[in-house]
Amino acid sequence: IFAAITVMKVVPAYAEYMAINKVFSAMVADPNLSDAKPSQIRESYTRRSGIDDITSVKANAIEISRDNGKLVLSAKYHVEKPLFSNIGLYIDFAPTTAK
């Protein structure tokens, strides 16, 4: 039962992490964003994250940089999931498009 409860709590957090990575990868591959300003990149992320129902990372939390002229997006966030009583899970995530 403990393992089943843990899996039910962890799977949505990892699904959102994978959705964030997917959005970041799509944005880096978008030729319209290759030379875009940070405000345009954040606006694009806001639209895309709304489609995928991403709530853990807001647009202002994205770190935007360039590596040899290529757009690199990254973020750091954590998820806390209570299990029962005073026991819970704390998971750190760091999605990035850096190689």
C-alpha cells in the first residue's frame, strides 16, 4: 500500500517535469525564438505551458542563456507531496536544454 501511495503521488510530478522538458525542447527548436528577446521567450513559454497545464514553473523563473549562439533554457524547482501524517516527499527538479 505504501508503494502504491508513493507512486500515485510521484507520477504526476514527473509527468509535469517531462512536459516542461518537452516545452523547453520545442522552444529551442523554434526558429522564431532563436534570436528573440527574453520577454518574447517568456511570453512563448506562458502560452505553451498553458496548453500543457504546467503550474510548477512560471515564466519569470526560467533562466535564459545562449551557448555558441544557441538558445538554452533551464529552471529549478521543487515539489512537496504529503504522504500521510508528518511524512512526505520533497523532489528537486532542474529541467534544461543544455547539453
